[in-house]
Amino acid sequence: MVGLDEQVPFWCRKGFISQNVLVACSFDLQFQYVLAGWEGSAADSRILDSALTRCDRLIVPEGKFYLADAGFANMPQFITPYRGVRYHLKEFGGNRPKYAKELFNLRHASLRNAIERAIGILKRRFTILQLQPQYPFESQVKIVLACCILHNHIRRECINDLIFDDENLQNLLETDPRMQQDSECPTLGRNRQREVASELRTSIADTMWNDYQRRLRG
């Protein structure tokens, strides 16, 4: 969503005009944090840095972490999937994972599907988010925030709302190019944090794999 006179910085890598919005959600599909207003060409790492340092910053509870997509660097508070390893559920084709990294990616994808479903529901319910409305950009940012607030209210108060269980939603996730995983790999310059995050991810993956192997033998 952006006016025609502002298209250049808002022309994203995927070939369309967009506003870049960073969102975090819970597994019950409610948005926990929303940072709107960035141009579509802005790197994910830049937006995350802003989210972590601004006055209304994204706070990750101690000892917890978010599951993030491959567009972010792997950090202790934002765990990403392994690169170069099968990730999307359809890539497994019903076959079992063959080693720890594949199992980790499979479960990462299964859990991170929550954010894709939440965004898909948001865009299906509020179709204005898929347009380039002729409002001042400040108003466009507020529209995103208002839609997210209304989404949360509906989720809490209308738990049986049919759109949350729409089987066709998966088709939206698979066919909308704006919902596909980003392949960019930005550099945050936080080497020590990456080392810690890598160790954490390896520990989780190994624990998962050992438990998975025991269950297969059992």
C-alpha cells in the first residue's frame, strides 16, 4: 500500500509495490507485535534492528525465542531454519526426515506456519491491505495497525469465526508470491550472537533427533 509518487523505494525485490511490515504472533494466531511503515525495499535486518531499539520495541521474554524465516540472521532470540536443507512441508512429500537438521526444519516449518496463516487471514479479511489506496502514507500505516487490532479482537471474541478454519487458506499461502519465504540472507554483524544461536539451534536439533530416533525404535 503506497501512493504512485513513492513507488521507487517501495518497489520490493519480489517485483511489486509494497509496505514492509514486521509482525510477530502467538500460536493462537494473535499478533503480539506489529511494526508498520517501512518501504518494501528495506532489508529485514534493518527493520528488526529498528524493532529492537525503538522506544516501543519488540521485547522477547528472557529464555524465550521467536521462530523466524530465512530472511533474518540466526540469533539467540530469533531462531531460523537451516539453509540448504529441506524446509517447506510439501518438500518432504510424506517422507520421514533423514537427519537432525531435516527434522528441525520440518518442525520449524510446522510451527512457523502460524504466522503465515495469521497474515493470510488478515489479508483475506481486510482486502485493502492488498491494494495501493490513495491515502496519505501516514494513514496507510495506521490502516495496517487498525486491521491487526481488529484481527486480534475477532480472534479473542469470535473464536469460531469461519475464516480461521478456512481450508482454502492454504491455497492462498502457496500461490500468493507475497507469502513465499524470502531468500535474502542479511548480515547483522553480530558474530558472537550468531555463534550462541548456532549452538542453541544445534542443541535443539540434536535433542529432537535423539528423541525421534528413540520413538522410532520404541
